[in-house]
Amino acid sequence: MAGYFVMEPCVIVAATLMAVGVVASGLPQSLHRQLFQKLTTETFDAGSYFKIEVCEDGRQRRLVLDSQSMPKESNVFLVDHAWTFRLSDAFSQLQEVPGLAQRMASLMCVDTDLDTDIEEVDAVKGVLHENGTKSNVEDILESEIHNATEKGDGTVKWLELEDADIGDDMLLSLNLSSKFPDLQALSLCGNKLETVEIIVQEVTKLKNLRALWLNNNPVLKKCDHCMEDAILQGCPKLEIYNSNFTINFGEWALGFCGEVYDKDNPSSLCLRDRPLQSVTSLDLSNRCIHNLVNKAFSPAEMPSLSHLNIRGNPLEQNSVRELLEVLKGFPCLQSLGVDIPGPLGESAIEILESLPTLCTLNGVTASKILEEGKHVIDSMLQPRLPEWSADQPLADRVLSAMWLYLMTYRLANEEKIDETSVWYVMDELGSAVRHSDEPNFRVAPFLFMPEGKLSSAEYEKHCQKLQFKSLSYTPTKSSNTESLHRSDGCASRVYTDIPYVEEFLTRTEFVITTEPKDADIIWTSLQVDEDMKKATGITDQQYVNQFPFESCLVMKHHLAETVQKAHGSPEWLQPTYNLETHLPQLIGDYYVRKRDGLNNLWILKPWNMARTIDTSVTDDLSAVIRLMETGPKICQKYIEFPALFQGRKFDLRYIVLVRSMDPLEIFLSDVFWVRLANNPYSLDKHSFFEYETHFTVMNYGRKFNHMNTPDFVREFEVEHQVKWLEIHQRVKNTIRSVFEAAAVAHPEMHSSKSRAMYGVDIMLDSSFQPKLLEVLPFPFEVILYSAIVAESITEVANSSMFVVWFAA
């Protein structure tokens, strides 16, 4: 099985299973034979032509052509699948399959902090006690003094003591100020410094210090700006603090970023030197610069500057006009990187017009920007890279990072489409293929079938299936209200294609007929549209068990729209987004919650599937975005703290009978169906993959848990010390509000010839407030569900409520 992507000027094939046919994939015909040969011989020879490079500081890999040239559309290469799985199996496979977590972690670059020789490193560290560690640091200091003596006057101006296990006591004992009074740059990154007072005391003794790095020390997690302010007050020459520019930045900081100053050349030899004269490229990105205008940053000091990057800086103390005036003064400036919108305004075109010497802006040629009329160019767009913590296990790192690498497909045959998507990761070579706004290749998957068969693709059977189910889901038209009772006093004739209705509807008020055109009442599992009416002889004078436009209730995305249109954001509806139309709004909500430290657990549901098919729970935004590929979905805020019954999650299915939408007449059965999860509820991240923990509908051979209403109510009241009647009243109010929303937002739903049954799923939160989950059409399942809770199909089918519901 394989797919491919066509490179300009070459072709590569990636193993996948998403579409049918080489022709549909777009592979040039000239490569068909070569592709077939490599598939049949399983030839994977891409390594002879390409190499994988590390990029983004080791957090990503990219595929590059290693040969000198390759003619356009001249070759095909196969790429294998490294991991294929279903979401419910992902975590268990990473734990149980030998070497899988390690391979995926390496492929996704989330193991870069793990030393391959970690055992050797630990062995070395194990023999170092505190004195031994200090001895090691003192050896470094002596070595620095020795090197400085050999190269000059013995003055050490640049000192790097990184990841040396230096704590507060050791910093005091090192007495750096007496040994290195002329020190200009000091790095103490990755140590164990914790006390603000000790750090300030020792650092401020270094009066010539220009740069100080304390990154990745425990003290930074618990201190505010007081330490920085104290250090700046005690070190008036300090220009760089923890990689950021201070308010004192000048020639030294600019020289450091312009690669003039480094460990081998920590300062200029003479005060009269103009060291920045030779600077042609200057990267000032993400330096927390508030005011760029000063004596050092000027055309007089850097007359040769041609490439400048100032992205990621607030620069709020400079006006747009002020900054443009300064930049205009650089005669050689050809390339500029800046946030747009940002400190230079909101328009790339206006920036280019103000700075006519620029050839490129944010990596895009000026001519292209002007030609295409682009105003926003690369506005802080950075590669999305995986994030993890040092103590996070490999399996968890992979589960978080995999969404940046996953591809997906879903299988089908002549009977049905697979209800669960298959996800896969391409091998190291395929996963190293990076996106580009100006690509030199194109990607298109296909299905390889050695036997030449695929029943789901047989066009004739597909047409037959469509003909057999030749019903669309167009709602019926409304008609004038008339009495249901026959004027001749005879029983109402009922046509149904549902065996349970035909078998158990035995009351004398009704009689079954096998001809739809002869019936007074049509109770069918199919949608009654114009085509069905023509085919069966059904007329507008017959009653049907469905309302026009009921999709506004029974399709999840329409349900949310209906409720929101009528009620805004009621307490009983969780925040819900249609991913096809409201993804930006969801992302905004997600990041606001992340900023405010709120729970960010979400549930994704297909628009129109039931029984939790293709439903996922995640707190990963990348997962949300990638899961969109498996079909249209809503994303709804997960009820992370539901009411529990004996430690397990549950929901309630209520049966609602609708007799009229205008005026609204609905009937609610006091008997409801309780559905219980099989496992105790948990918010452990690994449990999100456990179906029987987070879902209550047990399909596909899983253990089925339910309770009858009286037993559940009695035990629930005892467990939680509540009165069910109060909860039940809140549920009734919620259900009433749902149908009021439909009546208000969609008056076209009313029809005097319609009656319908709906299932309404409700969950209670930990405060016992009802939350609406979904509304389902009930052409026949209601009979089965009601039979479970009422213990008798006959009782339900012949109940007085059934008669009242259909009475006009």
C-alpha cells in the first residue's frame, strides 16, 4: 500500500491508504511503470538521493536533495509507514510495543534532551560529591586563567559556567569578583541558584559586566523584577540580562548580536575603535527591546548594515515615524524582518514605500509583495514545534507531538464506511518532508492493491445502493392543521416499515396497513420527502412521524446554532464550535483559557453520528485541528466535573413527544434511560483514550450498564443527599427551552400534519445542573429504549400517552 508526492523536479511515494487510483493521485503517466516496479519489488531507495538535516535547533528535521540535480518528474521513491494505529490503541501500543516509543520520539525530535550515553554520564556524575563538583568548577576557572595568560595579559573577560551544579553556597565560595574583576560576560545557565540576595550580592561586585545569563536556574521561577532591578542598579554597564537587552544596551549588545563580540573577542581593543563599522547583518529578534533609538544603533556606527531582523520586540517607546526615520538612514539596508502588524505599522506595502532600498521584507521579495498587493507578510508565523517537560515520559511526549506528523484514512466496503479512523506516521524520510509556501513538490496519496480488487470502489454496486436508498433528507412541507380522528369513526390506519411498531401496536384505535397511500399515519424510519411521496403515493393529508427542518435539532452543529440563535449562551449548553465555520473562534477560546489557567479539555463529535462514533476527548489544540480531517465535527467544552454515580460517569436519555411547534406542545416521559460508563471516572491524561471511562454508550461487544429509573433515583438521592424532583424540574425546563429555541429560530419547522419522537441526552454537572448533550430523531429506536426502562414493549406501544400525543 502506498501513496506518493510529486516533487518538482522529482517524485517520491509515501505509504498511505486514502484514495483510489494512480490517475486520481496525479502521478505523471511517464512514472506509472517505474512506480509499479518499485511497489512490486518493494524498492526503498530514496536514501541514495536525499538526506535528512536537523533544523530549528534540533527540534525538527527536513528532507533535502543530496544529489547534484534531478530532472523534473524523473523518479519515484517509496516511503514506508512507521506506525499505524487507531486512537484508542495509541497509548497502549507506545507502552507495549518494544522500541516504538523510542523510535517515534526520535522521529518527532522530542528526545533531544536525553543523552544517548546517559548511563556513562550518570556514572561520571555519581563519583562527584559536592567537593568534587566544586573542584571541577575550580579546574575550569584555572583553565580560563591559563588560556588568558597564554593569549595576552591573563585577564579573563568572558566566563561560561553552565550546567555545573553551582548552588548558592558554591557561588559565594568561588569569589568571582576577586579573581575576575574585569569580567564582561558571565553565563551561569542551568545551575542550582535559588537565593535572590546571594546572586545580587555576588553579581553586583562585577562592575564591568556587560552580559549576564542566569537562564534555567530555580531562582527565576519564584522571583519578580526585583532581582533584575537590583542587578541593573549594581551593574550600570550591563547591556544583556538573560538574553534580553536592558535599558542600557548599546555598542556591546549590538556587537554581540552582530557577531563582533564573543568569547574569543569580548571587547574592543581601543576605546577609539568603531567595532560596529564592519557589521552587515544584525539579528535583534526576541530581545525584549522597548526603545531601539540610541547612539549605537545608527547609520554612523553601522554604515554597512544590509540585513536587519527586529521581530519579536515590543518597541512601544518608539513611534512608527521615529523608527522609519532611523531605518531610512541606513544606506545599505536591503533586507528587513519585522512583525506586521507591528512597530512599523500594519502594511507591508507602506513599509516598502517608506524604505525604498529594501529588496526583501520578512523573506519575501519586495517586487512580489507590491505585485500581489500583500499588506501582511509572515506575521510572527513560526514553525509549530513540539513542547514537553524534562520529566515527561517518552510515550506522553509522543502523544502530544504526534499531531504534527499524523496522516489519516478511513476504510470502507460495499456495506458501510469504517466508523473509526486509522492514523499513521510516515517513516523518518517521509516525516522529514516540510511544508513550504513556495513548494518544489506536491503530495497526493493513493491505494495500492496487488490483487486489483476493492469492493467498495465498485461503481455499479454503489449506484445500486444509492437507488435502493433513493431518499434525500429534504424536510416535508407543512400543511394546515386538521383533526387526526377519522370522521367515520373507524380506527386510524398506520403504515410502518418498523417491525416493532407493526408487532406491538395492538390498541383498537389503530390498525396496520401495508399500503402507504392508504394510511392515515405514516411511521417510518426513512425521510418522507417529495421523491418518496411520488414513489409511494403519500399525500400532504397524511400524518407523518417527523417535522420539516428537524435537522435544526438533530444535527449537532445545527442544534448549537439553533440554541445560540435563540438563547445566546445558556448555562445548559457547553461552549460549542462548528469546526468547519468557527475554528478561529475556538482557537481564541482555547488560548484565553490557557492564558487564564482554566481547564482546556474538549470533546469532538461528528455532526450527525450517534453512539459516540468517531468521538474524541483531548486537551491538545493540535489534535483538535488534525481531527478535523476525519470529517465535519463540532468541538464542545468537555464537562470535566460531571455528577458521578458510584464513581462512574453517566448520562440520561429522555423521550420527548412533540405534537405541535406552534403553539409548542411537547410531552416528556418521567421514565428515562440511565447509561453508565464501565470504568471509574478519571481526568488522568491517559484515560482520554479509554472509551469505557469517558463514554456511556457501550458498542461493539462492550459490557452494557444501565439501571431502571426508580432504582437509580433512590440510590442517587442517598449517595448525594439531593431531591431528584428538583433535578427533574431543572431537566424539564432545559428540554422545554431546547424546543422553544427551535420554534423561535425555525418557525418553518411547524407542520400541522407532523408528530415526532425525539431522544434528548442530558448530563448533570457536579452541581447537579443539567447540560444538553444532543437531540436524536427516534423513528424506531425509542421503542427499544423505552422497552428497557418500562420493561414492556407492548406497554409503550399501547400507552395512553401514545394516543394523547397523536390526538389533535
